[in-house]
Amino acid sequence: MSTARLEQLSKQYDGHLAVDRINLDIADGEFVVFVGPSGCGKSTTLRMIAGLERATGGEIWIDGKPANHVSPRDRDIAMVFQNYALYPHMTVAQNLSYALRLRNWSRADIDRRVTEVARSLDLAPLLHRKPSQLSGGQRQRVALGRAIIREPKLFLMDEPLSNLDAKLRVQTRAEITRLQRSLGITTIYVTHDQTEAMTMGNKIVVMNGGRIQQADTPQQLYQHPANTFVAQFIGTPPMNLLRCRLEPQDGAIVARGAGVNIPIRLESLTVLRPKIRDGEFLIGFRPEDIVMDPGAAGNGVTGSADVIEGLGHESLVSVKEGENAFIARMSPENAAPIRLGDRLSFSVNPDRLRFFSAESGEAIRVP
Amino acid sequence: MRNAPSARHGEAFLPNLSRIAGRLALAALILILCAIAVFPFYWMFVTSIRPSGQLFAYPPEMLPSANSVFSTYVTIFQDTALGTWLWNSIRVALGTAILASFIGAMMAYSLSRFRFQGRGFTEYLLLATQMFPGILLAMPMYVLFSKIGLLNSLPGLTVAYLALLVPVATSLLKTFFDGIPVALEEASLIDGASRIGTFFRITLPLSLPGLASTFLFCFIIAWDEYLFAQMFVRQPGNWTVSVGLASFSGEYVTPWDQVMTAATIVTLPAAIVFLFLQRYLVHGLTAGGVKG
């Protein structure tokens, strides 16, 4: 059982900062997912934890011990690679037992353990095959088996599902989650797919430009994104962000912008006002947090229907108004009568409104 | 509309015919090329077993004559030092091939896997060594070798060959190592192997085809080499077969039956090495290890 801790961890490649002073605590048994666009530094971070890349700054602690100068073989970690990295000249059984043979396990113990792991991953009939004789999904399971066979302190997974087809990916996703929960091994998982991140992790670390944007539970990340990057990266479709200003209206204060006219609560105003310098800010809400409401004309968001996408179980309606655009998620029945160019009005759930600085993109937390 | 099916049938029939014709033409071409390649060897062998009286018969006989003699294959070892030369050549060629492959593998691995100052320049230098004609290198090497006492010795000749072949072996093997996914080595490092353990357990077994072709290449070059061997080794006892073979051509007479017999014998070791290694040459061992 083990923990990991990153302190001011940095990696510089020829003058370019790939990972920029990140701090993170990973608790025992936690399933942490690093997610971000390509080039955000998530894989580099993972490879530094594995010991495959040397950190140019900061500290890595595994189980309370400094690990920066420990070689990969002595870190007691296991890693699943994006392209599986199975040893092509060895059979499945030899691939699985490689780490055990290096540790001088007895033949009997190796055989017993290989059989155990093969059974748990449904690999028993394939033990004598070479990797080239396996399907993508089978290779993936061998790679997983090679990682779990010696019960390491840490599991590291670098986009292990990205080479599988969509159906198999969903299956394996559940499989890995189940495996991790049952083994209870601390796991760090890297992906660029936010759905994978949301469904698998206890804790999600959103990275961009070498920095951690937010590290939190999936719920928190979805409901309270720390900035506009997280708001737009997590969720399909992303959070709607509309540009507006505070303006007085009938003795109250409203957020007003192209197609936006939303009253702001007094207690929110006291926090919001000092943080908006030049008057402009972004208002954010998820596509499911607005409801079509023809009566809401002066009290919500409005615009003309631009694109209508039917997904079967739901419809996504893109609405445009001047510089602002947003997407509404609704039932296919509600979307059916809508024609392109129709004027639509929506009321917004006031509890789900989020505010962001227009300059920095940072969230402004209001009561 | 009604004609369409039969028209399609006709169309399908015609390309079939032309495809067969094309195949036949290709097969014929391959056969002709093979014959051109094989004929000198055939002629070499046939001449070697022809009684000396019929060597210059005109018109030449294509088939081995009824009274073929194989005695030259025995007498040549008694009359000449061919046995010694063969043994010298085997030692030099094997030594060169083993050392060049080994040193080349080490160099190629570091060039392929590690980033260090001067890496690009080293690669450029490796290429640059191949730009000089042999004779240009032979002269300064001769001077150098005579100063340090490497002339007239088989180890000296091996060193000369290594100087020529290590850069080639390195370039050949580097291409090969570049093709082996780094992820395999990283997986092995994480699984608990050391860097050198990974090299021997993962990288080397996967590069067997590359090693085999490099070994073969170096062996054949060293086996056939004449210029350096002739310049650097003067004592007949230390000659290699290429020099020995050339010594058969006398000023007035060349015993063609002996030359051809020796030539046939000389071709054999290279052929044996090739047959032994050829199964590694064709195999793509890395298939299936990583995706994409």
C-alpha cells in the first residue's frame, strides 16, 4: 500500500518547460487520472514518476521516500504503455512472468502466479501464443496482467485504451476500474479523454501548458471548474461561457450581454463586483442547466437556433446571439419543433450559474 | 442492359489471360536473370573438374565431360598452401565479423538511444569514413602499421578491416535499433531489469536479423577483400585466400583448373555462413509487440 507526492516537480526540454512546478498528493489506494490536451505535460509527469525521465526540478516522493534518484527497477512500480510494449519474442506466459523471473522467484511460484493472473484476465488459453498472434483487446489484457502480476506499489497507465476500438474501450474501462478497486493499488492514469477521466478516477488532475489547472473529484470538477479551461475541457459539450457586464435594471442588478439578461443575487454581487475590473466577465452554465421557456424573454438567455444535433436520447441545440453562443441540452420531443433560425428563450437555474474573470479566466466563487 | 452480364464476363476473361501472360513473362525474366547470376559459378565448377587437356577445347562444352576428374580437389591442397590460406581467411573474416558486429552493436545502441554532445557529429563522421576509396586509406594505414608492427600479421589485417567495417556495421545496426520501440526497453526497465540486462534480454534478441545481416555483410567483405590483404601481408604463410588465389596467375601460364578448383572451394564458406544465417535475415521479429 502506498502513497505518492509531487513537490514543485518540473521538466525542462531544451528551454521549453514541459512540466511547470506541479504539486500533488496521492493517497493510498487512490485512482488519480491526469487529463489534458496533448502536450500538456501529463505523460511527462507520469514518466518522471516512473523514473523514465529525470526531473529537472522538484521532488518525487513514493511512500514517503525521495525517489528522484531511484532507478525505475527499484521504484517497485508497474506501467501499462499506450502501445502495450509486449515483448514480441516472448510468449504471453513469458511476458507475464518476466518481472518475476528477474526477481528470481521459484519456478513453482511463478507458474502458480501466472496461472492466477491468466485466469483473472481470461488469458489462460493464450499463454503459449506470441503477441503477434493476439487481437488488440487480448494484447491489452496481457499488458494489464504484466502490470498486476507482482502487486507493485504504484500502477502507472499511459493512455492504455487509446488503441482499442470504441466498444472495447468502454468494456476495458470498466475492467480496469473493477481491477483497481479490487486490488486497491494506488493508480495514476493518463488520458486525453475526459469521459475516461470522469468515469474512472477518484481524483482528476486537469493539466494544461505544463501546469495543474485543477485537481479534484469528478463531481467538483464538473460543478465547480476552477477556470474557463477546465470548464470547457470537462463535459461534452463543454460549459457555456457568455460574455456580459453588470447593469442596473428596475432597481436590481442584472448580467447583460448579447442574448443574456440574468438577475444576480445580492449576496453574489458583493463578491463579484470587486473582482470585475473593467466591467466585463463570463457567465457559465452547463447545457443541461437551462430550460426552454418562452416566457423568460427578459430573464434568461436568448438567441436564434444555429445547429440542431439529434443524438437519439437527447438533442443539442446550438444558439447564437451576437458575440455569444451557447448549447442547450434537451429532450428530442422538445427539440422536434425547433427550426433553424427560430428565436429561442431559456431560463437558467440560478444555483448552477458560474462566474469567471474575463481577463484571467479564473473562477469567481460566489455564495 | 441485357448485354451487360456477358460483357462483364468477357471483361473478366481478358484480364485473366493477360495476367497469366504477364506472370509467364515475369517468370521467364526471373529465370534468365538467375541463369546470368548462376552461370559463372556453374562454369567455375565445370572447369574445375575438366581434365586439363580439354580446358581450351573449342567450341566449349557446356556440360561436364564424361571423364570428369575430381583429383584437383585433392592435389590442390598438396601442391599449394590453399589449406593455410583458407584457415587464415576463416580466422580473419570470422574475427572481423564478430568484432565489427559487437563493437558496432554497442556504438549503434548508444547512438540510437542516448542523447549526448556530439552525437550528430559522430554519425556524420561514420558516414564520412565511407567516402574515401580504399587505396587512399591503405597508404597511410600501411605507414602506420609498419611503425607499430602490425604488418604481415593476421591480427593486423583484422584491425585494418575493422577500421573499414565498424562504421558500416554501426550505421546498419543503428537503423535496426531505431526500429525497435523504446517502449519495450522502458517496460523492461520498469519490470526490474537493468539497462545492460535489458540490452541482452530485449534489444539483442529482437535485433537478431539485423545482427545476422551485419555479421554476414562483414564476413563476406573480409572474406573477399584483396587490396589490403595484398598490401599489408607479404609472407605467403600469412596470405588470405584472395591473395593466394591471385598468386596462381603466373607470368607465363595460369593453371585454370587449379584456379577454378580453388575458387569453388573459396566460395563454399561464404555460402555456408549465408545458409546458416538466412533464416534470421527474413524474419521480422518485432511483429506484434507494440501497436502502430
